[in-house]
Amino acid sequence: MYIGIDLGGTNLVVGLVNDDGEILERITKKTRVKNGATEIIKDMIEAIKEIIDKTHAEIKSIGIGIPGLVDKENGVVSECVNLNWHGIHIKKEIEKELNTSVFIDNDATVASLAEYVKGSLRNTDTSILITLGTGIGGGFIINKKVYSGANGIASEIGHMVLGENFYNCNCGRNGCFETFSSASAIVKYASKLLEENKEKENSELVKFYNSNEEITSKIVFDFAKKNDEYANIIVERFSKYIAKAIVNLMVIIDPEIISFGGGVSHAGEFMLKKIREEFEKERIFKNVVPPKFVLAEMGNDAGIVGAAFLNKYQ
Amino acid sequence: MYIGIDLGGTNLVVGLVNDDGEILERITKKTRVKNGATEIIKDMIEAIKEIIDKTHAEIKSIGIGIPGLVDKENGVVSECVNLNWHGIHIKKEIEKELNTSVFIDNDATVASLAEYVKGSLRNTDTSILITLGTGIGGGFIINKKVYSGANGIASEIGHMVLGENFYNCNCGRNGCFETFSSASAIVKYASKLLEENKEKENSELVKFYNSNEEITSKIVFDFAKKNDEYANIIVERFSKYIAKAIVNLMVIIDPEIISFGGGVSHAGEFMLKKIREEFEKERIFKNVVPPKFVLAEMGNDAGIVGAAFLNKYQ
């Protein structure tokens, strides 16, 4: 049995996972960000003890998915903006208390491992998960193992520069992938486009915007599914930059499968169809088999299952 | 002992390499491109036999660096534009004749392996060679092995899109790395810039251009070393896009070292200094150790030595 922990900015979920990747027990707690790292780590340890007391399970290892940068060799969270963690020795803290090996990695990497073990990336050697959320994350499986690079910043594909954009990325640069195709990017571009076209009330999306309703990536996709002119423009731009990113990932990593997860991916097959259309325009090396594009399958379980299996796929 | 073959568009070099990566014998032949694949493969086999006859060496394996796309699992050259090869079963042909295992890979990948075994990338787990020539190639060492992806197109970083450019890439897309920072890209941008500034004869480079002398990347760097205003603009643009490419490679591969080879890299430490300056402007994740930037060391031996060791680092 393994413990997998999904540490998010809102909730902290501790799960007991068997060798088949099934979650047998699960404890969810609020992430008490204001209390600081020490208290949050205590909450984790408590939840683990509770699960062990209840199930008498023998735990082989503990894995944790971290929403930030990780020095996995030393088990240190180097940087985690949302939790305000910098240089937190989480591995040492928990091992001291529980006498069980602890493994940590970035949350998107952990999610890609879950997809590899039980989800959309199974039966591949080399594949990629792209998480389309507020930002864009990436997780790489390379030669059947998780890949995090020399310093734990590999697969941070949200900051791959693809072109020029009308606003800068939080990282300070211009043209990062996540400023074109994340949920926030969709909202930013939609607001700009709809503001510039306020008077075009033949578009239902323009009308919606003019009524001061909140624009979200879901709203944009919902209107695009109804073939709204302006929603189509926004989705097309989103898909064009996904396609550019995919071709870059093809000529760098050359994966068998690219899976899409995160909130935006709930637009489902409609989104995949748009991405495939734009990919055909961007595609090079046409006599090479392109990666398959699929949707992530593990949903909310990805963080727990992937973390639980970190030990096995280093 | 190993045979390493460097197959170029002009010459074909066959070398005998020992376990320490030393080249003990070397035969150079013209690559008779017009005669087609079968004849060129015969030339290779003849040279190998000649070396064996002369040295009585026992050959463990034969490796070949190919200037194009390779299906290494099946030993097939999928696409090699310069040689006009498409779907050439080179491994089968040579193994049939010599009864020794044959390994093939892309030439930039082969060069990166040579740098890893004996040159600028030794003692690393994960590192990258960027070859700045007519085009831009890349070779990746990942976890101490050559990395070529699922279809042999990984590390084709010359076609990573970085932004918009004033002309299209041969691949049909706009904004590929090699349209900004290859030798040809330097010449293309120089010609445009100097034509637009023909009258600025206080620049020695403009004068040189106006006298109808041929502009090359070496000429541009030579004038930049003398602090010529227009040469500086060209080198700065070249370096800016190298820096963008490096940051993309950092957030995707996260290597320990990036080594620069190919003709343009003969500009040496001067070029590295310019690249480092631009990298400092583009850099993100500032508390993460950045890759070291170095010059390739293996020169013309890279193709032979890397090919010879393909067997060992699959």
C-alpha cells in the first residue's frame, strides 16, 4: 500500500492507494495556508496516521504532489507561490515523524504519472500531459519514468515562448504559452476582443458580455459550440497556439500521446477537434506519425494516484 | 573496437575507434550523392573492409550519423533531403554484408554523444548540444543516454517556433529557431538590415556590403568583434533568439549544460558572452541554477566518435 497526497491551494487530500492504483481511503482537509508549512505538514501526518490506524495498512512509501517547484532529490519544496513556501524540507519532516520514505514532485508531473499508470497515457514509453487551468502545466513520461530535469523545472511548458502577445506573462516575459491558451488567457483575450466589438450584438457572446456577465473559458466554449462568431475567434486563437506548442513539443520531445487535462479540457471532444484542425495547419515532418491527442481520464484522482506511485517511477 | 561513420553531403568518413574514443584509422571518401544510396552504402562497406584488413581489428559494432531523420529501431533513413534518400534500409544492407550490428542516429544527436563521451558534455546526466550551421540541429543526452523520441524527431530544435520572422522557414512555418540564429539566418537578416541602411557608411560593415563582398556569419562576427554598429545589431538579434530558445529548453528539458557547435560557434567566447548577456534578460526561475553554456570540443571528430559509441548509449 502507498500513501498519495494531493496538496492544493484550497484542499489537501491524503489517500491510501493499493498496487492497482485504486484509492481505498481518502481524507480531505482544508489547506490552512495562513498557518504556514509546519502546521500543514502536521495536518498531513495526522491524516496519514488516521488512515493507518483505521486500516492497519503497511505503507511502502508516501508521495506528495506539490503545486510548485521541487528539488526532488533532497525532498525540498523550492518555491510554491500559492502556499508561500520557499525551501521547505518536507521529506525530512515527514520521514522523521513516520519512518517511511517520502517522494515529492510537481503536481502536473504527478498527474501525468497517474495518467500513465491508469489513465490516458497507459501503454506508452514517452508521453505528455498538458494541464490547461488558470496557468498551463506539463508532465512528461520519458522512457517509462517521470521526467523532471536537472533542477526540477523540466516540463514547465506554460513558460515556453511561442510568439508575441498583447500582455506580459507573470514570469516577466512576453509570449509564454500560458498567456495564449490557459483559462486566464482565454478570459483576457475574450475581454479585449469583446470590448473592441461591443456594438456587434448579432453575436450572443457580445450580448452576454455587454450584460456584464462574467466571462469564463467555459462560457466561451459553450458559445463556440453554438457556433457564435466571436466565441469561434477566441477558440481558434486558443487552438492555434496549442497547435504551435504541440509542434514544438513534437520536435523537442517527440511523444506518442499528448493528453489534455485541467479545467479548460472539460470542453472535451469539441476542444480536441479544434486543436486537431489547427495542428493540421501547423504540422511539419508530415511522413512521421504525429502524437495522438486525447483527454485526461483521471480527474480528481490524478493527484493522489500519481503521488502514490512516485516511488515506483523515479 | 568500433566503426564510426560520419555521412555528410560532401564527404563520407569511416573511422576505427577504440574503447577510449580515440580514432585509430580514418578513411575519407567523397559522398557520391548522384550515384544514389546503394553505391554510397557500397563505398562505406569497402572502407570498413579496408580498415579491418589493415588493422585486423575485431569490430563490436558499426555506428552511422545521418544528416536527416532516422527510424533507429528499424535502422531506416526515413528522410534525408541533402542526399535525396527516402526510406533507405541502411542497417539491413550493411549487416547482410558484414555480419556486425549497425546502429544509426541523426548527426546532431551523434555529435552530442561524442561531446558526452569525450568532450564538453562529459560528466553530466542531462545535457544538450546545439549545432549552429546552415540550419540548427540539436542533440540531447537524457539520463546518460542519447534521446531521439518516439519517431526519431526529438531534438530537432531548429524547428521550434519562437516568434514572428520576416521570412518563412523551409519547413513552411514562420518563426522557427533556425530562421533567427543559424548561419543562413544571420546572412538573411544582415542583407536586409544592410540594404535598408546602405547610406550609413560610418559602419565598416555597411561599406563592406556596399562593395558587393559576400556577407557570411563569420564576417558579421568579425566586424562585431571590432564593435561595428550594424554588426552589433545583427549579433544581438542572433543572441536574443538563442536566449529565447535556451529558456524554452530550460523549462522543457532542464539540462545541466548547453554546448554550442557548428560553424557559427567558431566565433567562440565572444559569441558565448553575447548569449550570456541576452540570457540574463530572458531568464526566469532565477533561484534555479541555470545551465552552463560552453563551446563544443570535438570538432570534426564528433561524427566518427559519436557514431562509434551509439551501440553503448541507446
